[in-house]
Amino acid sequence: MKTRDLTELAARNLREALLRNSLTTLGIAVGVASLVAMLSLGVGLQELANKKLSKSGLFDAVFVSSRANQRGFGRPAQSETATREAAKILDDEARQKIAALPNVVEVYPEIRFPTEIQFEGKPYSTTVAGIPPSAKTEGAFDGMKGNFFSSPDAGEAILQIEFAKDLSNQPDSLIGKNLVLRYAERQALPAEPSPKKSDAGKPPANPTDEVTGQSPGFSIVPREKTFHIIGIVETEPATSVGSFGRGRLLIPMQVAEILRVAQANDLRGLLRRSSSKQTYDSLTVRVKSPSQVKSVEDAIQRMGYGTFSLLDATKSLRLVFAVFDLFLGIFGSLALAVASLGIVNTLVMAILERRREIGILKALGAADRDIRRLFFAEAGVMGLLGGIFGVTLGWLIGTALTFGTNVYLHKRDLPPIDLSSVPWWMVASAIAFSIVVSLAAGIYPASRAAKLNPVEALRYE
Amino acid sequence: MGDALVHAVDDVTVAIRPKEFVALLGSSGSGKSTLLNLMAGLDRPTSGAIFAQGRNLAEMSSEDLAQHRNHTIGMVFQAFNLLPRMTLEENVELPLRLAEVDRDERPSRVREAVERVRLSARLTHRPSELSGGEQQRAALARALVNRPTILLADEPTGNLDSATGEAILHLLQEINESLGMTIVMVTHDRDRAARYAHRIVTMGDGKLLSDGNKI
């Protein structure tokens, strides 16, 4: 029999026992729906976690330190002699080399210093942090009031909300006003003439090296600079692994660097190094995506620096989600397995009911194969319809869960989330899975129907 | 069409020639229906052979037997055996579906068969909306639609009153004469068998009692 005729007959048979076949199909649909709902929750939560984590700015970053300063981070301690030999100083040259590596978005030092500001004639003490341009995409700036820095070298400041409350009872009114930052600039002592002028090509924005030359020390000069307040941020962005939100007054990284503010570690650096060239205690390297962290980390390590990233943490997170998905999938599949028993039952019942019809078809020339295919087609159609209906139902369940969760989150003033996610591959594979399970459930009834003796079947009343 | 030679289990040997109208007579349980089913390829003999158009049905695969039932044999039953939820037209079309006849060709074939049994006005009716005689005519149309060479009828008038039964037998006779179709009809009505069939084969207890004796 041709496929089209087969399908027509199968559809006709399904229509004839409409109630029973609908209930069976509904059973499959519920099975598929539970599978889809479970998996969509798993995938949705995973996507949510990935999104939030990548927005935290921690998982696409590599923290580089000179090995001389490496503080461990739980890594096996290297032998002291090896460390000394390998110790390379993090200077501007190294910074540029790292910035030139593939997939590196940005390299910046950690600049954070306690200081004092003047606002409307009154002094306030606070901590200032330099914020790199790439931080704009981080979650911390998502719900901010006002704007992010208009350019990397703008004389603009963003206030952390707690600090803004210190300045004014109405923090929002601060946007557009000015404040004066008072800070201690590190000025090099007059240099001994340097024999080699290799640093002459350096950009004028950072003249430190040229000025300091081989000079062993520096002086501290008090300075002032006016900043325009352009935004207020709720949470404090993480600029580096060791500095979770410790800046309360945020200024562009490039501006912060030009200020040449004396920092706490300058003294230690001065005592340790023979050269007083600008060096960094540590640098943060921002990578295009978390998946490239490993290669960048390796490249930096080959350059002789110590690195640290939270990549290992994401790895175990992915493992957790894989196991989570697996279990949700197993529970969803259980429902589908029960539904497939429903198909077996329905089709076996149909054989009893349609014994005579099978006998007639055989008398008219239907081969065993035709009868088997007919029952298979019926199981397959139930699987297809159940799959389509089930995916829709599962999606609705996921959407309802997301809606409910968001109502709950809204009541608590939290931003909405996408709790469940039904990607196309899940739609396609859920329907395919439903058909496969239905066909498998149809194997026994179909072969039983095919083997029916036509003479006995015709005698059956 | 070659000679149709039939061996049955109980030492029965019957040869039915092309275009013959044979009545298979006997009481219930005489084995006449079994013999018919064996000829139809619905059943297999435990030993012996059944030759139809030169091929031994006993040695055919079930696939080939299905082909034999579909192409060589047309069958009508005492209980009509129409599919109750299909219209007359759909019932008649069924063998064409199984034979994978082109869709374009089917309507004309169905019409031709239905016209032969004079049931064209009932095409869209379901079996329950037809009288007994009409149902048997519909079954006859279904048996004819694939243009088989042999028509096997198992007590075709058993469920009909005598006038309607007579009309069906007339129709069988007409088909036998105009189409030259070989007909084997199982019946227990000796009188009617004598009036319509060319030859009567009598069975009892699975044995052949007489062959060719028109009373």
C-alpha cells in the first residue's frame, strides 16, 4: 500500500475511535510536556546563570600578577628559587604585549585609592576606583540611573548609591552636579639623565617612564580635579578579583591612570625594585568570551607571569547543570514511558476491536506488512500529534512558571528573568522522541495484528 | 488464464476450468468453506497443493498470497464484510488502494464496478444505509473492481431473502457470462446450484462426494 493511502486509512481509523485515541494522544502530550517543561527549566536556569555570571565580569577575566607577588589563590606554591628566577616585572611593555594577544579586549591595572572629595563646600572621604570601558556591559550597570561614561577619558564620575546618600538626601538630584576630587599625585624626583632614550616613543598620556627614568624615588603632591556626576549605580562593579565592589566613587580607568595617584603598594614597589619605571602589582585582562579564557591564560603564563581565572568555577558549574538536566530529563521521560504504555494498550484494544476489519483487509489482498505499517502509522500519528501538542503544553507550562516567578520577583522589586527556555533543537528533538517512543510502543501491537489469521479474524463477530 | 487445479487435504482433487461456474455443495462442516479459503489463499493446506494459474499456493510466501488474493481472486461472503464506517465508494476502492492503483484511475474503476452491480445511486451511502441485497451487490462490486480472474463466493445468498438471493445469483451468472470470470460458489441450496452453476461439486465430511453431477 502506498504511504498516502496508508496515512489516510490510519487517520480514518484514528478518527473512528476519536475519544480513546484522543485520550491516548493526550497521555503522550502530557509526557512530552513534562519532558519539555523539565528540560526547558534546566536549560533556562543554565542560560540565566551563564548570562548573570558572564555579566559579573569575573568569568571572562584573567588576573595577571608578577610571579614575585603571587599570592597563591589556592594554587600549589612554586618553589622559591624558581619563582625568583622566573619573576618578571609587570610593566607597560608587558601590558602592551598582553593587550596584543588574540581575543584580548582590554588590559587594565587595578586602581583604587582612599581619598577625600569636596562637594558643595563640605569634605567627604571615600574610595575611588577606576572603571574600564568594557565594564559598561556588566550587570552592575544594568539598572543604573543616569549614564555610563561618555568617553574613556571624560572627567565624569559615577556614584555608588550609598555614597550618593551620604552626599544628599535626594541622590537622584546629584546627577549633573560637580564634585572636586582631592588626591595625592606621585611625582618623580628629578631624574639622572638616562643613557638610552628607548622610552621616547611612549604615548604622552603616560609620561611617567620618561620622567622617572632610573630615578629611585618620587615625591607626593596634593592635587585637585573637578568631576561631573553623570550616574548613580546600585551595586558596585567588580573591577578585579580582589576588589569586589570597594569603590564608591567611580571614574574612567584612563582618567584614573593619568592622575598618577600614589597607591599603597607604591612604597613596597619602590623598596623592592631597582628600576622605578611604572610597574603594576597586577593587571586584569578582559577576554572576549569565557571560552577563550583558557588560551589567553596559557599565553600569559608562557610569557612568565602568574595568572588566575574563575574558569575552574564555571567548569564545575557546567557539570552541575549537566547532571541537573539529566535528572530533569529522566523524570520527564518517565512520564513519556507511562504514556507509551497507553499507546500499547490503545493499539492492542484496537486489534481486538478491529479483528474483523483486519480479516477483511487481508481477504482483499492486504499483506502482513500492510497491516503492520497501518498500525505503525497510527502509533506514529499519535506520537506526532502528542509531540506537537506536548511541546506546546510544555512551553506554556514554562511560560506560566516564568510569569509566576516574575510576578513574585516584581513584588520584591527584583528584575524579571527568563526562567524557562525552549530552543528549536528541543522542539524538534522532543517531537522526534515522541514519535520514536510511539513507534516503539507500536511494535508489539502492529506485529500481533499483522500475524492475525484472516480466516479466524473473518469468523470473529 | 491456465487451468485452476485444486487438491484439498481430505483427498479432494478438483479441477476447475476457466470461465466455469462451479457450485460447491455440502452441509455445514462438510469442508466446503475451507476448500474455498484454500483456493483464496486465505488458508494454507498442511499437505498437498493448490494450483492457480500454474502457481502452487501451498508454496507461496504470505506476501505472494496477499498478491494472489488482491489480483487473481475476488471474494464475496455471506456476511458481506463491508467496512461499516466507509461509504460504498470507499469500500469498493479499498482493493485498488491495496493494489497501489493510480489515484487518477481509481474513480473510473470504482464507477465501472458499481455500474455493473447497478448501485450507482448509492455511492455515498454507508453499509448500514443499504439493504441486504444492496450490501451484497456492493461487496460484489468490491470483488470485481480489481478485475480478478476468479470469483469466490461463500454462501452469497445465505443472509438474503429468496427474491434478493435470486437477483444476486442472476448477477453472478451475468458476470460469469459477460466477463468470462471463473466462479466458485459455496452453497447448501442444491436447487439454486442446479439452476445457475455449470457444474456441482458435492462435499461431505471433508471428502469429495460427487463432481460434475447436475442432480
